[in-house]
Amino acid sequence: MARSQRIAFLVMAALIATAPFLLYPVFLMKVLCFALFATAFNLLLGFVGLLSFGHAAYFGMGSYISAHAAKVWGLTPELAILAGGVVAAGLGTAFGWLAIRRAGIYFAMITLALAQMVYFFCVQAPFTGGEDGIQAVPRGRLFGLIDLGNDFVLYWVVAAIFLAGFLFVWRVVHSPFGQVLKAIRDNEPRAVSLGYRVETYKLIAFVLSAALAGIAGGTKAIVFQIATLTDVNWPMSGEAVLMTLLGGIGTMFGPSVGALVIITMQNELAQIGAWVTVVQGAIFVACVLAFRRGIIGELQAKLRRPL
């Protein structure tokens, strides 16, 4: 990592370590789950340049599979979350293979259409519980030993999952593979002329992003002990877009900051009901007009240091 990134990571790790002593652990776990979801989305948008409107499909399916695996199959939480990630990766492989054949708005619309197919599948599939969802999901015991019924104990597990996912994305982005992804984002024709199999790189990035989104969804299902249609519906994809734009596209820490802002706002403004979405829209417009790089993007530009 660059020196500025090391400092930022240490600050983030310190905040994660001290936060449960100051704030409600369930709220913090929700922030971390959505931060991982936004980070997964940013891998595709920020570093490959592919705008997906269908990431709710992987987040929601990961949530459903993890909930079903924990409740019906009796798997331990780590295996249930892993199952959600694996199924999301498989779904991402199939959908990505179709979607990457197009670019721009056509790619975005294909991902949205495929995600809506998943939504209607979840409405009808017997194992999802329809509009009731999968309720009373057991948190279980980590590795069969550590009881996750305590919120404080579960928080450290969720924090470890987030940090592992964050560091994985950082390693991908700063690897030779990640440099090719950035080249595709910046100038795809030139990457093709250099002999890179662009579609293969896009598909791998798509699958990795889907898998991480599935793990985020599975973790959320274990935390809240429920998986519902909200997780797989199209507004969830919009939240990932909003978090990434607000925090800063193409930055490592931006999506996490965006997730913190959006989830905090939803929590604090819950009493105004549906007006929360209006406030979100106003913030989105203000973000686009006032600081188009996002919170971390603007900070990165002022410091002239990578974040």
C-alpha cells in the first residue's frame, strides 16, 4: 500500500475495533455488510468501468442461500455464508457471460433485466418463503465452537469478514490482473490491441464482484436472522450505486464511507418513513453537482494521495 493508504487502513481498523464500545453493534454490523457490498460493486464499476444495475441479484441470492443453508441444512454460519458466496459466483458467471458482450447502457440494462428475473424467481420459489422470506435464521456456532447469539461476539466475525473482503479487493486491484482491468476501463481498444482477452478479464472481475456481494448478503442474513425480497429487489442495486458514488468511484475507501453515510442516514431518518428515499435523492443530486468525485474522491484530489 501507499503510505496514505496504510494510514487510512489503520484508521479504519482502529475505528472498527473501538466502535462496538461506543455504538450499537447491530447497526455497525449492518454498515459493515453494506460496506462490503459497495466495495464489491466498486470493483466492477470503479476499476473495470462496468455499471451494473443488477447487483441485488447476487446480494439477495447470497442472503437466501445462506439463510436456507443455516436454517434447513443446519450448516455452521461460516459454511452457510460461503455457500451464499459460491451460489452468487455461479450466478455471476452465467449472467456475466451474457452481459459482458455489450457495453455502456446496454450492459446496465441487461444486468437489470437478469436481476429482475432472479427477483421473480425468488417470489415464486418454495424455499424462499415468498413475501414472508426466510425467518428465524439461526446464527449458530462459528466452526461449531463459538456461539454467535451474542451481538458483540458476532460483530467481530462480521468485522473480520469485511476486512478480509476489503484486503482481497485491494490485492486484486493492485495486482497485474488489476492493472489490466484499469487499462480496460481507461482504453479498451488499446487493451485489445495489446493482445489482452478483454472479455475474459471482464468476466473474472464480474464473478469476483458477484461472489463478494453474495458473501455480504449471506452475512447480513446471519446477522438479522432473515432473508427477504428486499435483499433481491432492484432498489438494493440502486443503494450500491448511491453508496459508491457518494463515497467515490474508483477509490478503495470510498464505498465504505458511502455505506456509513447512507446507513446512518436511514437509521436516523427512519421516523420520516418513505421520505428517506427523497432525502437520498437530494443527497445524490447534491453529490453529482457539488463534488462529483465523491467524499473520498475529493479528499484524494486535495491531498494528491491515493485513497
